Amino acid sequence: MNISLTPELEQLVKDKVISGKYHSVSEVMGEALRLLEERDACGGLCQRIRDQRLAELKTKIQVGIEELERGEGIDGEEVFAELEEDIRRAEAQMQQIEVGK
């Protein structure tokens, strides 16, 4: 079987092989077809789930915009500092668990 690809798609396939994740063009194409079949098999359900998630995300974004407009925003630097501290605490706990083993 011969197929024709646009130059962009041909380059994409080549890049996938070059990356080492796939050993051949046939392997890339096989994975692509498997994913297409999987997408088709889930039919409208996957699309409905994506649509629902997108709607939820848009709602959350709108809530955030409204909070910012009311002056209820949180300084980004403060948020990132809290996240970094949470990560440090979690890493310290993991190290303590590893030492205890």
C-alpha cells in the first residue's frame, strides 16, 4: 500500500522515528491508525467529555476574571512561593520515609 503525505506530515513521521520512540515509519503509522480507531470507537462520548471539560474550564476562567475584577486576586509571586514550599515539604516527607525504610 502506498500513501501520500503532505511534506509537513511526512516530516512529523520522520521526526517520530528520529526521536527513538518508534523504530520505523510503519510503527508510527500503525500507532496513528490505532489512535484513530480508538477515537472512532469512543464515538461521541469522547467529544462530549471534551466539551464538558472545556465548558467547566471556561466557567472557572470566568469566575477567576470576575474575582480579579472585584479585587479578590492573589499575587502570582505569593502563589508560586506557596507552591514551592508545598513541594519542599512533600520532598522532605518523602526523604524521611525513605530513610525510615
